[in-house]
Amino acid sequence: MKNFYNNPKITKIIFSIISLSLVFMLTACQNKKEETKETEKNKENAEITVMIPDWGAPTEEMLKEFKDETGITVTVLPTAWDDIKSKISIAAAGKKAAADVIEVDWSWVGEFDSAGWLEPLQVDEATQKDIPSISYFQVKDKIYAIPYANGIRLSYINKEMFSKAGINEADYPKSWSEMEAIFDKLKQNKIIEYPMLFSLNAEEITTTSFLTIAYTRNGKIFNNDDTLNKESALDILQLLRKYLDKGYINPASTSTPGIDVFRGINNAQGAFLIGPTSHITSTNDPKVSKVVGQITTIPAMAKDGPAKETVTFTEAVGISAYSQNKEAAKKFIEWFSRPETQLKLNKAINNMPTRTSVIEEMVKNGTIKDPGSIIEQSKIVVSPFPNGVPKYYTKMSTEIFNIINQMGQRKFTPEQAADLMEQKVNELAKNKN
């Protein structure tokens, strides 16, 4: 052993190994320091833009918290909802991003996917399960956006009006047949002239209202090949005509803006509305409501019992395929969809969360004062489109609401309206444009 250490050759080899090791260690340390410096530099300098309606934008305080956490500076580009789609389209024509993170309405998904305007997102299973409406933003196996503003269509009733008609909680309707009997009582007792609020105007709200009632009542509105399920469509058209004839729906709904029809539940102009989640809070706000404490929600109804599934029409955020800051944009979307962020958005701008877990928390802590059926309804949200929202949705919606509007004005019978709707929808489904 002594001879081994005294051997000059061995000593030289050992010395060389030690020297090389030190060099490698020093180099690694230097590289690590440089890498750390570069990471910090990138963290400090990362900037993204977010195009979103002002009613969905996070506050400056929230954005500061995000920057403190990530180092990413966010510039919000508040844009009127009606202008967002055109701005995205114009920018994309030049292979540019209108913003790194962009508003994605549920109805745009098919068109945006076809055009290649969105970057696919990686979303874990837990998040997908907690946000059922994410299915609206999925095309085949790709998810393109994450919902941030809930659009579940809830069935609102005026408890006070129902009570005056002798209808108490135990008697709340579970099916459309039961609801019709209540409409009769409300009218016979002169409690309300037109019990049901339903948009028949020539606009998008009429289409979504039609799709909602068709899907919840019949469990379908489109076939697996995207053609119209004529049986379901005819059923709803006949139902609407009957309700007009019996005075359940105000005939003026054919020319009244849909948003004003929805607001009718706040103004005591109806006893029943299928409308967005925003009325959960607005009906209890004395600044905009004449019926504070009078409104609750019941489960969506099928023909002869509770509906097994319901629908939503929600807003989401995605990443432009042309963004130069995709990694930073991904961090923003992850943060924007967190439970704690959704709670802060509700507190700051009255956004109804899309996570079922957050809605449950809000009911538990009393933020939602009269939750009614919102929790159970949020768990059964599905898309009425078998193959995802089609790229021709806007054209299809226009055909649907114009036909419904004309039927409401008695220019078509329900049967004629169903025939024409089938023709128009099926042409679009066949041509895929």
C-alpha cells in the first residue's frame, strides 16, 4: 500500500483526476449561477397582454399579486365583447396575436379551432372535473380554453308569487307538466299576467334559450352527425306556440331585447325564467332588483321529471397561437383559473365562478344567500353539441333565432318552422361551413 502512494505515476493520475473534478465543479457552479441569473432576468422581464371584456378583467391589485408571485407583468386590454372576435381575426390574418391571452366565447371554439388561432392547453383531470363547462372548449382530444365566468342556465322562480298561488316549497315543479299547472294558477288568480319570461326576439339569446329548453326537456337537440333532431325542435316550437296562445309568454317578447326579458325576473315581470347565473346575485341587489329575497332556483325540468343534464354558455380564456410569450401566458391562465382567484373575481367584479368546489364554498360561507339548485346543477353541465361547437355556429344561430322569431309572430306554424330549421341546420352540418 505504501508503494502505491509513493508511485509518481499514480500520484500524477490522482492529481489530474482531482484537478479535473475541481474544474468541472467550478464550471457547473458558474453555469448554475448564470442560469439562475438568466431565470431571474426572464422572470423580471416577462410581459404579456390579456384581451378581455372589462366585466371579466382582474383588478390591478390582483395583477400585482400575480406579478409578485411570477415576475410577469400583465397589461389588460379591456375590449368590448362585440369587438374581440374581429380584432383576433384581423391580427391572425397577419400571423400576429391580438393579445397573448384572449377571450374565448363558447360559441367561437369551433371556428377558432378550424382557423388554428388557439394554442392547445394541458389541463389536469382534477381541474376538468371541477370545471364541467370546460367540455365546451374541447375539440376532439384538445382543450383550447378554460372557463372563468359561469353561464349555467338556471330555472328561477318567484317564491312570493308561487306562494300567493298556493304553491309552497314542497310543491315546486319537477317537470314541465307540473309547471304548466302552476302557470294556470298564477294566471287564474291574477298574480301575474305573463308567468314565463322567454326571449323570442331575433337575436342570440333566443337561440341559447331554445337550445337550453330543448336539451333539458328532451335530452338532445342535435344528432350525432350534427344534424338537427327535428323531433326535439318541433316539441319546443309547439310548446312555445302553446304558451303564447295560453298567455304564459308575453307576445311582446318577439320584439323585446333578450336582456330586458332576462331582467324581467328582477322587475317582478314574470314568475319563471330560465336564465344565466348572474341573477343569483342581481335579484338580491336592491340597486337593481324589486324582488330582493323573493327569488330562488329549482332543478332544470324534463317533460315528466327533473332533467338529467343541463347546459351552460360561458366565457373562457385561451392563448393565441401567435403569441410570443406562451409560457408566461400559460402561467397566467393557470393562476386565473385557481379557486382563490375565482373567489377574488367574484368579490371584486361579481363573476360567478366556474369551479363547482368554489360555488360550494360560496354557499357554505353565505356569499350565495339563496343557492337553490345551483350546486347540483353545476355538476350536471354538458355540451348539447355531440362533436363540439361547430365552426358554423354563428350562421346556424342566426337561422334558428330568425325562424323562432317569425314563428312567434305567427308567420310560421311550429311544423313549418321545424321543417325550415331542419333544412337550414342540416345544410350547414353537411357543408361544414
